[in-house]
Amino acid sequence: MSARLKRSTTDKMISGVCGGIAEYLGWDATVVRILFVILTFLLWGGTILLYFILALVMPE
């Protein structure tokens, strides 16, 4: 069985993107969310646009 990148339906705060990435990588969702916040500050908010694009593109 191959792992698919999809939004999480159980571990979500906004739309499940970080939870889905965490499930795909086998990480804790909190770690992915913290990395997302850090990258948001380092990239001047560029990851926010990426998050919304992923929320639209990733299947649930």
C-alpha cells in the first residue's frame, strides 16, 4: 500500500493540510505546524499562499 498525500480529516485545525503532511511523512502534526510558522516568518508570508493552494489541490 502506497502512502498518498491528502488532507487530514481527523487532525486538522484549519483545513487539514499540516495534518495531512504530517501523516504522509510520519511526523507529529505539531512539528509540521511549528515548521510552517517558522517558514512563514522566514519567507515573509509566502507559505500562507502555498497553504491555501495546497488546501485547494490536496484531496481530502
